[in-house]
Amino acid sequence: MFNVWLLLVLFLVGCDGNTPLMKHAQEGETLPIQSLLAAGAHLDEQNKYGWTALMHAARNGHTEVLRVLLDAGAKIDLRDESGNTALIRAVSKGQLAAVTLLLQRGAALELADANGWTALF
């Protein structure tokens, strides 16, 4: 029974196609992100749903990670498979500091998701 549970957990952890950069962005861990970027990690790689490390950081309100990724040249207005941007992700979770930072860095307010909703909605 334990082996089946372990296999299920391992499958669920890896089923979204997140890279190590994305996993550290979700957790708000800047030092591993800086190390991965220095080692050549692909900054704007997207998982199987189109999410980037920037989107993960924005959704979770990790402003220091956002700064590191943006300073490294992350594309601020990339979209996931639903048309969401990092800004829309941050707004949808009420991450005011992340929203503020993304707007200061030039995130586009007029981009809409697949349902026609912008960050202002």
C-alpha cells in the first residue's frame, strides 16, 4: 500500500511539467533561483499548462522572486494556455504587492484571458 501511495504522490508532483526553477518560484526561494539562472536555466520555459516561473511567483505573491526573474529578463506578459498572464494570476489571488511590482515593471493591463477578462475585471 505504501509503495502505491508513494508512486501516486511522485506522479502528482511531476505531472504538471514544472521545472526546478518553477518549483523554487512557487516556494519563494530566491537563492536556488539565482543559482539555476547562473547555470543556464531557461527563464521563460512553460509547463504543460503554459505557466512560467514568473506566473508561479506572481500567484503566490513572492515579490523578491519576481524581482530576480524580471531583473534576469523574464518576459512579463507571456500567457498560459488559458490566456492568463502573471499579472492576471496575481490579481486573481489578491497579491497586491506582486500586482504593484508587475505594473511598475510594465505589465500590460489590457491583455485578456480566454474568457475576455483582463486584470482590471
